[in-house]
Amino acid sequence: MVFLSVVFVHAQTMVQPGNFQFISLHGPLMYYWNNPTVATQFTQDLNQQLLAKKGYSLGTSPIRFSLLKNIKEFNSSNSNTTSSPIIHMKLAEYPASLYLKQFYPDQLNDSSQQGIQSVLLVELSIQNNSAAEVFNRSLEVFIKKSNSIGFGIPFNNLHLSAKGFSELMKKSMEIILDSNNQSEQIELKAVPPSMGDNFIIGAITNMPKIAIESKGLFSKYALNGKTELIRWDEQRYLEIILRGKNKTSLQPALNSIIVEKEKENPQAVFVFLLQEARNIVLNRNYQLVIPALVRGSSSSGISNMPIVEPLEGNNNFLFNEKDTIAQFSIETDILDSTKKIYPYLSSNGIDSSSLTRINDFNNEINFSSLYYLKGKIRNQAFSIEVGEFFRAIYLNNEKIVLLSGMEHPERMVIFNPNISTELINELILLSYNRFFQ
């Protein structure tokens, strides 16, 4: 018995690319169109959605992406001299504040609008050979910041990685070309990209990333099948009394430093910065002691907050009960010219294969730590680079841990698995003490 299979092939309408025009009034987002991977992926996604939702097949003519200098240059139509319909696209990115002020002024104080980073306006139109539009639809995409899963230094005007941008365009095409989806606005929570560098992204590529759950003064994470739980208490201050019967007893080295500092700053106040901390699993209690100078702010800013400066010298301590766990010095604003940041590259903060160019420059920035701790912990040499967005921990001149997070730890990479968890927790407690925030 012979079965005959008959395949019916329906003719598809061929649609040719027309004007694809893009601009950003906010940052370098549109530079992604120069990346062949992004452009090719978009062409494939657009063709797929045109076929699935409209029965159109994208013509073989390549899509030419035009980045405009002025939004007034937008031109969505031209004379159609072909027998095929022509598809046009407009894409514009606005700063959130500018867009809301211009189009939604009544919603500026709406709590639901808080956290919007930027707004993308996407418009797609199809024009037939009589120059009339047979399809026209736009979509507003409100981009909000999602919790980061990567490491590195974020941009202040770029809120999507190359992959995130491709995913945004795919989602936009799905909605715009779907006649059953009448959405005019969507909200997208995006993981922020990080700048390229020569000391973070390469080091963590292919390394296991450990998520740290931090809430309030507690941080929790899992390592080697066990749960670790650490806690910081609130900061306290103890004034150092320099004269009188209640004069504070000081080590000679620290006393000499304070005497010299008082000559330079007669109005300054000297204190011990104190913070209690705890390893809850091991039932270990710690106290951090940092001698510091407090002086009035010279800034004319509204806050007029006092300036607190750790004193120089090896006079800072971490105690476990009565035992000295660590003794160290603290320096501020330390430049490391061997560590470079590349603002012309973006990454997902996870692996170096995601690095993508976002402008035509090749500028680089030397990294400066906010604080630099150096000393001994449990009789081993250690140092900690405290950056605004991460902490790098070294033991015996070997980088052993990298932590990501501003005010509390959020992720961790451990480079030396032989370091004890107890020591790692003590170093985390030092790295994220509340005086460095």
C-alpha cells in the first residue's frame, strides 16, 4: 500500500526593509546596532514574528540601521517603487525623567513610576506600493533595574547588556505584531551591565558564583552544603578623651598620631568607631575598633554631614572576645594603575564572552579603591580593596575572594577553596562593616 503525501505551499507576501532609524537621548544603547550578532539576531526574530503573526516573509535585502543625531530627522516613509510592501521602524530612548515630564507629567510622583531608568519608544509600520500605510503600531517600554547577578562597575546611562537589548527587541516585536495583544506599554526589569575591565570579568569567567542573601544586618549563603549566617550590629562611637582625669588610655603610636592630627585640626574630635559582629553558626562574637578623626564638612552642601576619617597607622583591630583576630591599617583613595576600567565595553558581569563595544573610543580609567585595608589576620598577611561596588580580598598576596555589592554582600567568588569558611566569614565582616558605606 502506498500513501501519498501532498504538501500545500501557500504563497507568502514578501516585505522589504525600509527605514530603520534609531536614536538615544540618554546613553550609548543604540551603539549595539553596530554589533553584527545583535543585528543578525534582530533580523531573525523580526522575520520569525512577521511570518507567525502577519504571514509576511522578510525580503533578502539587508536591514540598514541608521543612527540619527536629531530625533526630528525621523522619517517613517518614502516613495515605494517596489511591488512589495516596505517595513519601517523607529526606535528612540529617553531618560525616564524627561519622558515622564513630557508625556506623563501627572505621574511624576506616582510610586509605580519610581525606579524607571529609561524609556524606549518602538514604532513599526508597513507601507504598501501605493505609499499608504497598512500597519502602524507603537510600544512604550519602561526599563527598570533588576537585581544584578554579576560583578563589576555599572554604567549610569546604559541599562541593558547586548543580550538584554536583543531580548527587549524580540519581546517588542512579539507584542507589536500580535493583533491579539493590545498592550501599549510594558515594563521590563533588566539586569544592569557592567563596564569592561582587566581585573574582574576575566577572573570570574567560568568560576562558580555564590549568591548571598542579605537583609538588614544579616547575610546568609550556602557553601560546601552548609548554611552560613553572619550579622553586623549597629555602629557605635566612643569619644577619645585627650585631657583631664578621664583621659583615654592610648597606645604610644596611636597617641602620637592623634597629637599630630590635633595640631592640624584643632577643632577635630577623635573617636573609636565600634561595631559588633557575629558568626551565628559558630557562635563567634566580634568587635571592630577603628580610631578616627571627625571634623566639620567644608562642603556647602545641604546635608553638611561631618567628615569621618580613619587614622593612619596599624591601629585598627578585630577582636573575638578578648583575642585579637586582626590588626591592620586603613588607607583611603588608593590608586592602582595596574587595574583598568574600560568604559567603551559593556559586559553582563558574568563572563568575558559578553564584552561588547558601546562607542568608538579606547579610553581607560585607573581603578581607585575607596578604602584599602592591610595587616594580619590570624597571623596571615591580608589586604582588602574596598570599591564602591565590590570588595577584593587577598591572603598572603593571593586573591582568595571577590564580593559584589554596595552596602551588603550579594554575590561571591572564592578563588582558593582551601580557605576555611570561618576565616572567609571574618573577612566578609571586615569588608562590609558599616563604616565603609
